Amino acid sequence: MKCSIRVRGKFERKNAKLLTVEGLRVYYKTNRGLLKAVDDVSFYVGKGEIVGLVGESACGKTTVAMSIMRLLPTGARVFDGRVLFNGQDILKATEQQLRDIRWKQISIIFQGALNSLNPVLTVREQIAEGILAHETVDKETIDERIDALFKYVGLDPARRMNYPHEFSGGMKQRIMIAMALACNPALVIADEPTTALDVVVQYQILDLIRNLREKLQISMILITHDLSVVAEVSDKIAIMYAGKIVEYGDTFRIFEKPKHPYTRALLNSIPKMQGAKTPLTYISGSVPDLTGPVPACRFYDRCSYAQKKCAEVEPKIEEADANQSVACHFWREIEDQ
Amino acid sequence: MRSWRAAWREYVRNRIGVAGLALLIFFALMALLGPFVAPYDPTLSSADILQPPSVLHLLGTNEVGQDILSQLLYGAQASLIVGFAAAAISAVMGSLVGLVAGYYEGYAGDLLMRLTDVFLVLPALPLMVVLGAILGPTLYSIVIAIGLVGWTGTARLVRSQTLSVKQLAFVESSKASGARDYYIIFSHIVPNVIPVIFAQTVLVIANSILSAAVLTFLGLGNPSTITWGQMLEFAFTSGAVTTAWWYVMAPGLCIMFVVLSFSLVGYSLDEMFNPRTRKI
Amino acid sequence: MMTNATQDTLVEVKNIKKHFPVRRGLFSRSQNQFVHAVDGVSVSIRKGEVLSLVGESGCGKTTLARLILRLLNPTDGTILFERQDLFAASGSEMRKLRLQMQAVFQDPYASLDPKKTILRVVSEPLVVNRRKNGVNVQEKVRESLIAVGLSPPELYLSKFPYELSGGQRQRVAIARAIVINPRLIVADEPVSMLDVSIRAEILTLMLDLKQKFNLTYVFITHDLAVARYVSDRMAVMYLGKIVEIGPAEEICANPLHPYTKALLSALPSADPRTRHKDVQVKGEVPNAIEIPAGCRFRPRCPHAFERCTVEPELVKVGPDHYAACYLAEEVQ
């Protein structure tokens, strides 16, 4: 089981690796066959780093998150791969070890979490519940911690006895973030944390995420379909398409010089607020059906640079640059154009 | 919802559903072909009173010497038909109430739902008995009595389904296109509510058959028509409970298994169509 | 007021208001508490333009769209379609008016009846308005499907919505909207639920159709970048009123209302080099039940001053550019 990415350079040495995903393969059993939702995905998260996992629907990003937390639904199985955290493979951890990791080391904010707050319990009770499930602490410590958490996320600590319906959407998301930080984890996975929120609130939450990273040195995996969100906060991004990572590296570099045709097309399809209005490109067709036979390069059917080789030989992810890797046979030629 | 074939394939995957369906088919055949395969005329009395099962009488005889097996086969028709008819009344009434209450809401909706609540609160069996007694000792009165009492569950279910379908975007689009209320109700709401009505009605049928058995057991209904419930009544009044077990077991088990078969089918259909477990 | 109706005006919204009573308890319908969803909006929609309504949730843009489509009745004010009062129209007049305006909604998974074939879905406006004529219906549906890029149409006619992708369903929704040749299309977040890479396709399609069929669009979205891309004019809404309206480019380049400025600066840009913007606005959008007195944005505005205790009207601050803010006024 080899790690297929090695981003060398000062980037790597600066940050110790906190979490490494190596060759992860997760397949779902469906009545139409085996759905290869995540197929040989590798990346790592450094200490104090925010990694954005970006992709459109059905690319497998949520499955990756669930695999890390060992929260896959029945019907999904990890067929291969390792998830190394502090030298330990989470995928092989026992229940006891998992209990030590979950929430205390790695926590998660699920998609649409705002709606998963229990309406009949106060916010304090819910956060306390999360803490008590993993630690034995007394009431005073809990209250102190909730106070501190609320201050971190920008909420008034006096409101901890309120019920969820008394908070707005943005505040509820802050509560979810507070809950995720309750046991002082080293890594937080956030699945679409700003998707349901208004523009101004989204800005506030992203700002909060940036601050938390600075103040608490928390690492984060930020899962989203919105490239502008990762542009705002992440240090590295991994672009996923149909279960594979197609491009991976430093945020600035990827935005400046995207190398994979999918990334390029994606960036070109975002309408901009500044600058001249150029016609947007779009990608016709749709994501291949992952239960059936797929071309070697999964983007083959929709790629404007596709060649015969792309249908037959799978492009392995290779280092194009310091801090940028891409999985495409012809990225050099495309770049020259 | 998919095409019929896909729906069938999905239904068949559930073993409970298949078992229920098999039982159902068995009883349907019994009802249809019963009179043709019955060995004796069920009304023919003989001197062999309360005989246990034997080669001559496979399920024994009753207190006037009639063959129990033949009675069972003839009685299947009446028992099932009463159940179906009553359930049909419940389904239609309940669906209409639910559709109107759910689509129009407002005062009409509230009124209908309070009416439903009234019927829910009244104890079903005494109500059915009273209705049956008022309407006279025929099978029809049993059908009506059960029908008039059993619609409330369907009404509530249909109303909540209607409420949730009503706010889906395709209903709004329809309105924006200029569709009128009756068109929207029959063309959009009903097709999306029918699967749920269907699953619920199957369970209502099970209930109705049971209620019919109870009512005929209690003495309502036409004494000259053979039904399973009635067989049970005669079994009890003639004191056969303690002496002739076959007399009680035969109709009793039949009732039980018919109700079970409908319940199993209804349960699996509900699993398939329940909007909580799948998208509408 | 800025409803200067001209020959050019297709729809004129006149001081429209929609207040929803807040329900409390079993039977009491209102206790003098209302959600002021739309609280006095006046705007003229010009023939052939794309006017976008932008704003955050609760600003009233969706309610305004439904008022224009006459899916709701107003609490006050009215809307004129080609100088005909929508809410005073009789049943048969209204049916004729409905033919002129159609809608495309946000959710491609909920806007098509899952039990109907594509043929039935797209032909519904024809059938419902008794325009059916046997052969003609099929022909019109085919034309419509070809126009939205679902070609050859025969492939799609007998399919069910669940067999199509999100983008295809949205095309079907558009095909349904244009099949009776309307003048106006109200699109409520038509691309928000689609994948990013498909959005541009649908937006381009909508613009092409506009050219081809001489359509007018009211385009509702919370995504300012999308609004900038498709619209001629943009109207920014806040708590039930329009706070700024003008040419889309102008508003993006030169926003004059503090709320518009906040919105624009809060937008994440797809460019990591422009991070850490200083968004000058406090708190979140308040609920629309207790509207702040005076200027609605006053409690959150960093530049509020004494005049703001009186609610400002929309005043001209540039060529075809109006804003409801005393500061913007003073700049001119």
C-alpha cells in the first residue's frame, strides 16, 4: 500500500502530518452492482492546516469524511487503504481506540447540521452531552468550557440556556462548531459548513474558521462544492471527480495555474464579480455511472483534451510542481496551449 | 414510482411480502373455487353430530351434522367480500375527507379533522354494534357499519400526505400554468397519494375482515349466510369449545391467517411506499 | 416613486405589500403580529430585460415573485401586466394573463411531478389552458424540448423525471415554461441546486431563449455573481423593500447602499489573493416581524446617522441607478 502522493518541498517540512489518507477505496453495494464511490484517494492534513476537499455531486468527498470517522452506512465497505492518525491506522482501530479518537482527536460537523439540533433540549444540555460522552468532568468544568467555547465562536455565553429555535441559522452553525470543538480535537472535519447560509453569515463563519485556526492551531478538512469558499480559507485543496483526486496542492498555485482539465473548466464556470464579463464555460454531459465500466480516466467523456490513451490507461497522480500534483496524461501539453 | 415491473421486483425482494402474498392467493382461490371443490352441501344436516376429523369429514362436523370443511369453503366468499366492501367504503370516505381537508385547509379543513377526531375517539366496536343493530340483520348492514367506522386512519394519513405534496414545486408550477383546483387534485395530488392509500387500505381490509368476524360472532348479520365469524358463534353457543376443538380451530385459524396475509402484504407495501423511507 | 411606466414597461409593481399573519395557538389566527415579507415595493419591469432580485433569505424576493405570478394575493398595492391589473382581473381574464407569464423553480427534483412522463409534464400548460388539439400538442412539446437542447425529443417524451439528471430536469422545467409562448418568465433560483459546472450551461440556455423568443426575465437569486452574469438590471432587497436598483454592472462596480456594499464585500471571491476583506456590517438579518423603525438597515449599518430615523425613499443616484440611503443621496 504505497502512498501515491509526495508533495515535497518546504511545504511538507514546515507542517508535521497529522492525518494521512493512503490509497483509500470505499465501495458501496447497490442492487446495480458495486459502486466505486472512492477509488484510491490519498492526501494528508498537516498540523494547523486547512485542507479543502472540493468536488461536485457524487464525487465521493462525503464518503471520504465518513470513512475517516468510521461512520460509513451499511452497504459501504472500505476495500483498501489506510487512514493514519498519530501513527495509528484508524481503519483498523478497535472500538475502544475509536472512542478515544472520536471527538477528542477528530470531530465532525455534518452536512446540514443546523437542522440536527434537538429542539427539546437546551444548547447547554446538548453540548454537555457531547462532552460527557467522551470525558468524565464535573458540572463546573463543563460550564466553564461552554463559556470559553461560546466566546471562541462569537456567541453570548449567557444564551447557553436557550433552545435551538431561538437562534438564527448562522448562530446554529456556530453552536455546531462549538460542539465540534468541545473536547479540544486536533482535527475538525466540516462537511459543507456554509452551504445553507446567507452571504453575510457565510463570510462571518469563514472568518471564524480562519480565526480558530490561528488561535487554536486546529487542522481542518473542509468539504464543499464551492470553490470560492476554499479560496477564502484553505491552505491546500484536493479536487475530486468521480471518486478520484484529480488535482491536489497549494491553494494559490491551483487557482493561479490549474493543470487538470476538470479544474480548469470548473474555475472557468464560476461567474466573477470583478473584471470583464467573459462567457462562462460549462462541462456538458454528466458524471459517469460508477457502478458500470468507466473509462480509465473518469473525466474522459467530458474532457476537451481527451485522447485515445485517456480511455485506456488510468492517469496516476504525479507531481507537476512543488506543491501541486495532477492526475492527467497531458497536463504539460495543455499548459503550453 | 417506477414502472410496474420494477415495483414488482422490489416487492418480491421482501420475503415477508412474498409469504403474505402467497397466503393471500391461497385464500383468494379458496373464496373463488370453494363452492366447486366442497365435498358436501354445507347446509346438509346429517346424523353425524360433532364428529372429529375423519376420512369422511376432513374437518369434522358441527352440532347439526354439517361438514365443517364445506362450510369453511363456502364461508370464505362471504367473509372476504364483507371485508373488501367495508374497506372500500373506508378507503373512499377516508381519502375524500383527507384530500379535502389537506388541500383546502382553513375552516373546512379544521372542521373535517375535528369530525375525524370525534370518530376516532368513539370506541369502534360498540359503535359498529349499535350501527349494525340499527341497520338490521343483514350482511350489508355489517359492511356499512364497519365502513363508517374505519375511515379515520386513512383520512389522517391522506391529509398529511396531501399537505406535503401540496407544497412541492410541481404543484406550484401547475398553478402558475393556470391549472384549476380540481385538476391539481386529481392529476397531481391523487397519483402521488395513491401508493400510500393503497398500502393503508390493505391493512384496513385485514381489520375489516376481523371486524366482520366479530360482528357476525356477536350475532349481527344474516343468520342464513355462512361466514367464518358465524361458524365461531355457533361453535360457542353449542358448547363445542370444550368438546369439539376442530369446530373452533377451523374458522378461527382461517380468520387469523387471512388477516395475517393482508397484514404482511400491507406491511411490505407500506415499506415500499412510505414517504419517510423514500422520496415521493 | 420610481414607477415611471413607459411604452417599454411590461410589468409594473405598485407599492405592493404582503404581510403574513403569525399564527399562535389552535384557533386564533393573528394577534396583530405579521411577517412583513414584502413591505412596499415599486418597480417597473421593462420588455426584454433581465431583472434580477437579489438578497438574503427573508428579504422578500421569493414572495415578490409569487405575487407577480399571482400565486399569492397582496395585502396592499397591485401589479399591472401590460397595464392590466392582475388582482382585479376576472377568472377568464386571469387565465389569459397566466398564459403570458410562467415560472421556473429552484428544485429540479421537486418541480416535476414524479408520476408523469416528460410529455405530460411539458404539455401541461397547453392542456390546462385548453390549447390541446391532438397533434398540435405533441408537436409543440417536441419544439420546446429541442429549443432547450433535449434533442432528439423522442428520447425524452416517455421518460419519467427520475430517469433524468438535475440539469436535464431543469431543462424540462424551462421547456414547460416556454411551451405556451409566454412574455415573462419568473425564475426562482433556477441554478442554485445544480452543480457548478452545469450552471453556466443552463444560464447560457436561458439567455439564448430570451433572444430567440423575445422573453423578459425576473431572475431571483442570492448569488450575486450569477446575477451579474445574466442580468441587465439588479434590484437588491432587504427586509421586504428594494434598497438599491440599477444596471447590474453599475451596482457591482459602484454600490451605493451600505447593505449592497456589505453584500458585495462579503462574497467569497474565487481568488485566494483577495481574502480577509473587511465586511462592515454587524449581526444578522433580523426577523421580518418587528421591522426596525426608520431605515431598516440602521441597526446594522456602520454609517448610520440622525437622518436615518426616517425611512429613506429610493432616489436617483446615477443614470438609471436608485438607492434608498441618505448618504448615497448626499454623494450626488
